[in-house]
Amino acid sequence: MNIAQANDLVLMLAPDEKRFLIRLSAGAQLHTHRGFIPHDAIIGQPFGNAVKTQLGQRFLLLQPSTFDLVMHVKRASQIVYPKEIGYIVLRMNIVPGARVIEAGTGSGGLTLALSRLVRPDGRIYTYEERDDMIELARKNLERIGALDVVEIKQRDIRAGFDERNADALFLDVREPWMFLAQAHAALKGGGFFGSLVPTANQLTDLLREMESWGGWSDVQVIEILMRQYKPVADRLRPEDRMVAHTGYLLFARAVARMPARAEIEQADEQTESE
Amino acid sequence: MNIAQANDLVLMLAPDEKRFLIRLSAGAQLHTHRGFIPHDAIIGQPFGNAVKTQLGQRFLLLQPSTFDLVMHVKRASQIVYPKEIGYIVLRMNIVPGARVIEAGTGSGGLTLALSRLVRPDGRIYTYEERDDMIELARKNLERIGALDVVEIKQRDIRAGFDERNADALFLDVREPWMFLAQAHAALKGGGFFGSLVPTANQLTDLLREMESWGGWSDVQVIEILMRQYKPVADRLRPEDRMVAHTGYLLFARAVARMPARAEIEQADEQTESE
Amino acid sequence: MNIAQANDLVLMLAPDEKRFLIRLSAGAQLHTHRGFIPHDAIIGQPFGNAVKTQLGQRFLLLQPSTFDLVMHVKRASQIVYPKEIGYIVLRMNIVPGARVIEAGTGSGGLTLALSRLVRPDGRIYTYEERDDMIELARKNLERIGALDVVEIKQRDIRAGFDERNADALFLDVREPWMFLAQAHAALKGGGFFGSLVPTANQLTDLLREMESWGGWSDVQVIEILMRQYKPVADRLRPEDRMVAHTGYLLFARAVARMPARAEIEQADEQTESE
Amino acid sequence: MNIAQANDLVLMLAPDEKRFLIRLSAGAQLHTHRGFIPHDAIIGQPFGNAVKTQLGQRFLLLQPSTFDLVMHVKRASQIVYPKEIGYIVLRMNIVPGARVIEAGTGSGGLTLALSRLVRPDGRIYTYEERDDMIELARKNLERIGALDVVEIKQRDIRAGFDERNADALFLDVREPWMFLAQAHAALKGGGFFGSLVPTANQLTDLLREMESWGGWSDVQVIEILMRQYKPVADRLRPEDRMVAHTGYLLFARAVARMPARAEIEQADEQTESE
């Protein structure tokens, strides 16, 4: 049934498109810039209907999307945005059942999105060092009920990851090139690697280390730009300003480390002489 | 176990990054521009390893991602690209268990991607009128084993959709504004609506019809641009050319149709006079 | 000589890159967020040198570029930005000696830039209806000494332009499609037409009118996007946010109006039967 | 008079928008994919009129713009595109009378554009090492009659530039950071410096050298992206593909070299103790 019930996480959309994400609880109240609504007036309403504040302002009762949940994460750090997360999902083969490692957790926005997509049997293992981030991410994940498929681990990843044969691994850390061996050890053969870095210098450092370390193939580097339009039929135009940069995305596949070129040539010579 | 087996769908990556998507079958052969490989030489190999052609060229044995599968769809029409599909997934709340309607099917690229993400309990209902497209999409979906969660329906959608209370509905048709009532009837309250149109004219037509018909809220219009880089540490630069446009994406939520403004004012007056 | 002199228009660049455009005048003072500098301390200094405020802050003494002048225009309206002006200059063949018509004047930013490029023998004829804009533009142009090559005309351009055989004509007005006949009459054969409109609707209206009216050829529609980087060697990255849209640029050439298709076919038949 | 005459450089625009740049010469013929036209049939025609081939195809007779001339340069190297040139003109204060240094000349596209804008009294000094490039550029510049304001110098710029107090200097070379001292010596105080490099690595090298060498201020790094639209009123949409990258533009002003930080602090201490 498509009716809001106590304990549901719902999105209330104000007439000016302001958004309120709340967990419905009998007796509680939603206070907004346009008046308040008792949760009891929301509970029992069909989704897609409007509920009025005491000032007569109509708020739409909606189920939040993964997009909404990511955008409502309480953040203490730069989050990974839906435009990047969506592409990560397709490129890194995030599907129901996938076992995915992530570091660092940060505010937990990416963790949250991935956790929704690997259900019911998949699992997200997310690593973070900082106390404050761990606490914040845990709250963000708890709020949407994601903790049953997410394991948060407070750890310095220089020591490596606990998991083996992971399907995918994403590094959202300052120096991802420091952890390539650890990532490779945790991934299954052909496993999906991804990383997000804000500067071109980090990107060249990461590429250089991947080139010299070996063990990575099908490397792709991209940026995703999103251009938003004012959705008005008679005055259609792009918004004046846009997010120009969140980061460079790098993807690769973990493969058997190639023998060094010298070894290859030697082997080839032997083959030829046989 | 992470070992290639007969009947697996695998991606063989050539040294020049050319990609071959094949279903492994004992006795069969993969013929490429760099020589051939008997499938029997692949079967039993661990993923992430290289297998040589008779010419000594190393091909990497990889599991295909959703991205790879979409890009390998045999196409007779413009496909929806991964950069758009990824964003659709987050914005339209495509999660395991979702029931999603789509029209038209086209080559089945979007169908394929969605089908992987709603497993095991979700379902994709995809509508298409044209015989040739139905046949092509069926082949594309069958190849990756998606037909257990996809229903292909050959139908003119002017007559409406069979489903009710769908979680999400995506229109990839020439005149999406013709089918807003049908879409609204098929969606649950607050259900997720999306559409992709190539021209600004179609976009203004769609926006105009949504504005006048009512029943839609939280409308967002965006374009996703992807900029690809040459992944070389010492000569990092964007590719010379990029895809500048695939289409404009429009998203909205199906909500209770508002009474017309006149009716609202009348109702308000009555309330006040009571 | 490359020495600042009384009455020079100079740019003073603060340590935090804030910019002050001033006309040097003996006895005057420049007051800034970092202290003040008497103009007399600037007069006589070589360009490229620093001058200190009483607080010891070093301000660089620079000659302003056309870019700087445009960006310092006092504005009461959306200006045309340097990224667009630069392209206009090349596409519309703005060269020394050119006679250019422009409407409306607005704050005079484009007028200013064009005036610098047609010297010494060219001329800018700029049309504007509004009193307040005329006054503002006159001040902006006077400040940089442009009025000797610019004629400002307060006029409703529905009545047409005074000039004939103009080299180029630029329309920066709300409904440029209303003035195509007037523009065509003012331009020389093959003359350069340009326009800037913020919405896709205006663009389709303009294109439609050009198509039906005839007399225009080599039509090009573009957008110019500028992406700015933080210029730091060790942390190179695009700025977080960018201007996503100022407007759509349309360019065309004024040509002899073609006879309507019917007339052409009739004429061709006659030719053939002769 | 706006009539095509012998020896004029004209642009003939085919019905399919193909463009032919020719120098009119009595007795000569223009051969195209749509038939031929004797130059004598063009000479005497008003610009903006159509001239027919022997096959009845109408070609428009137009005066070429700076844009057209740059795009018609015969090229043996990557050229600087109009979108970048336009911005260079405004940012580097290219105005009538300016003295501008450029290296390397390449095919001469930027040289050509600048030469048109500094007339009648300005001058372009362009440096190039390679014989073949010198020859090609000379032909390209001669064709449009630019050699009276351009001096081509075959020289290794490591030895420096001949000019002093130049208004502006543009480096379009592989390793611009090698020539900062030479550029600084050639520019007037506050003179305009610009450079175009294709890779992020070159950009960080250039930024690093500027930072450590000193003598540069107001550094800006940008990319210009141009998005082209199909100019059709009823099917307005961006072109499918676009040029994603030509290069990163860097601009700076040549200023008095700052004393090193240590020297500044020492000097400040002395000032304070006085």
C-alpha cells in the first residue's frame, strides 16, 4: 500500500521546492518556513498528496529517492554527487549482491547510495580513520536504515583491507596512489577499481603509480558535468551558474600483474627459439 | 569462484583496448583483429588473467560491467548512454525490487541496465510498437539473460499501460507529451517520471503540457556532459572531441492533480466564510 | 613612455587580486580595503611596479586591458561577457575602420569593447530607448574616452536605423526577430549580423523568423562556455563553480533575399523550356 | 563600393555551406563539387548576391571575416581556434597600434588574426624555427595581404627576442616555461603575457616556473568550450559532437620581479626598526 505510515522516512516538498526529509513519528511535528504540520496529519495519507500547514501551505508527501537521500546527508566534507555516483554504479558494476569496499567513508553519501543498490545480499565495507566522520556517517546511514548491509571500519588503510575477492573498491582519499597494493589484494581478479580526486596533480600521481606498479587495465579518466535548466516552458534556459568541478573520476580493472617488459621479451625469445 | 566457465558472458579486452563480449561455449572460437582464441582456452581461467591468441597477443579475461553491456548492445536506434542511465538510476530511485515501466524499448540498452538493478524481485515492463525493435531488443536482452525480469509488450501506448502503481516510468519516445495521462495512471502516487528528448522544442512542448495538465511536481531538467581524458600520467589532457549532446533529461513526480486555480480560490473563500 | 601620468586610466591590483580602475588626478586618493594611496604616489611610476598603501600593502600599477574595462563597466543590466565579445569580434569581422551598429546599448560594455577595436577610422552607432541606460552607458564610455568613435542614439528601433551599408550589426534586445527588416536595410550586402538571447524560446523565434523572412545566410548558433582554473602549480583544478549560461549567440550574413521557392521553380521551368 | 573587384579576396558559400576562399583574377575559374564559376562572372557583382555555376547552383558572394580567414589557413600543425583567439584579443589588449610578439608562428593562424586587429600602426613580430612552418605561414599571410604589418623571424627563441617594450607576447610552444626570462625582457612593464598548452602537465610546469621565477602577476588559467547548435527553428539542439579540448590558456602580466620573500622580511624588519 502506498500510504505513509509511522516510522516511514518521507520527503515533504514545500511550494517553493524546499525539501524536508523526516522520519514519521506519532505526536511529532514538522516545523518549516511556511508553518508546521503534525506528523499525525501525514500518517495515513497517500503518497503524492498534499498536506497543509496551519498556514494553509500545501506540502507534497513523497517517498525520497536515492538522489534525495544523498543530497540530504549531513555533511562535514565534500560529498560524492549523484552525477558521479550514477556513473560509478554502471562503470563499477554495482548490482544486487555485490560486495563493495570503500575508503574513506566521509559523510557516508556514497556509502548510502551503494547500500541501496546491493540489497538484499550484497555488502558495503567502508573504511574511515577519523572519529568525527565515523560518527557522522553512522548517523546518516542509521537514519535511512542502511546499517544492516554496511560495515563501518575505523582503520588506517595502509594496513590493508580485511576483505578478499571484493567485486569493487572505491578510494575517495587524498592520496589514493598510496593504497594500490592494498586495493589490488582486496579485489577479485578483474575486480572494479574507482577513485575520485579533485586535482590534476593527484590524477597524474595516481596514473603514474598505476602505470609503474602494473596490475591495472582498462583505465578510464572522466569528468561528469551536469547542466541544469530552469524548467519553464516559455523561458527555457540553462541556470546561470553550475557546479564546474567536483573531481576527476578514474576507473580501472584489477588484473594479474604483468611480468616486466624485460621478462616478456626474454620469454618471447625462448618461445621463438623452441 | 572467480573462474570463467562454459556459458559465462565474458569480456575479452585486446591489447589496444578493443572489446569483445562473448558467451563461452566449449568448442567455439573467438576471432579478432589480433588472432583467434579457442573458448576452451578461456574456460577454466581465472578472471583478470590474460589469454593469448595463436599470434601471442594477450587478451584480458574480464567480467562485463553494466556499462560494458550497455555499450555492447546491438543498436538500430540512438541508445541512452551510461552517463544518463546512471543519473536516471539515482533520480528515479531504481533499487532492487522496483517495478519500472519504459517506452519505447528501442534497442533495449536502458531496459538491460535497469533489469540488472531491480533484481531479484523487481520487474521491467517495456513497451514498443515496432516489430524490428522488439526483435532486436529481445535478442539483446536474451544474450545477457535479462528476460526473467523483463516483460516486452508490443503496443501503441496511446491505449495506456497495463500496470498500476508502478514505482517509476520512463518515456524515450518522440512525443512524450502525448502520453502524460497514461503515464500518470500507471504510476503510484508520488511515482517517478523521467523522459529523454533530443531537441529544445520537444522539451518546451513537454514542459508546457505538464504545466497545463497538472499532476506533476518537482520537475527538473538537466543535461549530463561527460568529458573523457587520455589516461597518460605525463601527458594528461582531455580527449580532443566529446559527445556534446545526447538529449535533455526531464524528471518529475506524479502527484494528485491540483484543482484549477479558480476552484482553489472558490474553496478558500468558502472556508473563510464558514 | 611606459610611465603613469596624470589623467591616465589605470588598474591598481591589490595583493588579493582585487582590482581598482581609476583615472589618475593630482591630489586625489585611492581608498581601498587595504589602506589608501595618494594618486601623486602613482603618477610618475613605471607600469608594472608596485605602489604601497600607508599600511605597506603593495598594489600593482597596470594598464587596463579591454577585458578589464568591460568587467569594470558599471552595470544596470546583464552585460555581454568577454568570452562572447571575443568571439563576436572574429565572427563579425570587427577590425580597424569597421562601421558597426548595435542595439540596445545597455550598460555599454559591448559598445566599449567594439569602440577600442575599430579605431581610428571606424565608428559604433549604438541605439537605446531607456533614459537611465543612455545615461549609464554614456558615463561608462566617457570614463574610458570612447565617445569620439561612438554615437549614442536614443531611439525606438522599430523605426529603423539611420545608417546604410553598415559592416556589422548586433542586436542585444528582448525580441530581435521584430527588427530583422530594419537590420537588413542597415547592413551592406553580405554584412555581418549577430544577436545574443538568453532563452531557447527566443532563439527558436529568431531562427523561425529568419527562415521565413529570407535574406539571411550562413547562420550559426553557439554557446561559449568558459572554465576557470585555480592557477596553482601543485593543486591544479577547475574552480568549483562556473558561469553556465549567459546566452545563445546567433550569427548570420545579410544576403539578397531569395525569391520564394515557387518563383524559383517557375523560373527554372521557363529556363528549361526555352 | 560594395562590389567584388579583381584581386579581392572573397568567400564563395555553396548551397551546402561549403566554403571557398579565392582571390579574384580575370580569366580564372572556381571549380567546386557543384560545378564551376568563371571569376569574371563574380567580378562586378555586389557582395551578398548569388552567382550560379554552370549547373545552376547558387553560390553566395561574401567578404571573408577574420573567423573565415583563420579557418581557411592551410595548416601543418594544430591551429589556435577563433574561440581562443577572440578571448586572447580581449585579455591581452590587442588593439589598433599594439606591438605584439608571438612564438612559434606555426601555420600563422593566430598571426593572421592579430595582424588584422593592430592595423594600421601596430606590428606583429612572429618567431619560428622550422623552415617548413616559416614557408607555410608566409604563404598564408601573403594570401590575405598581412605581410606589411607582420615580421616573420626564423630564430631559436632561447636566444631571446629582438624587441623591447612590447605590449603583448604569446607563446604557443611546447615548453613555454623555458622562455619566461626572454619573454619578460621583451615585454614592457605590465605587458600582457599569454600561452596555450594542450596538457595539464605543461600547465603545471608553466605555473611552477612562473611562481618560482617571479615577475608575473594576475595569472589566470582558463579553457574555452564552444557548443554549436543545429540552427533549425523546429528542431533546435546542440550538435552531437563538439571539440572538447584545444588547450589550456594561461594569461599573466609582466611586473617588476619581487624581491624574494626572505629579502622582503629582512627589508620589513629594517623599516620597522628605523
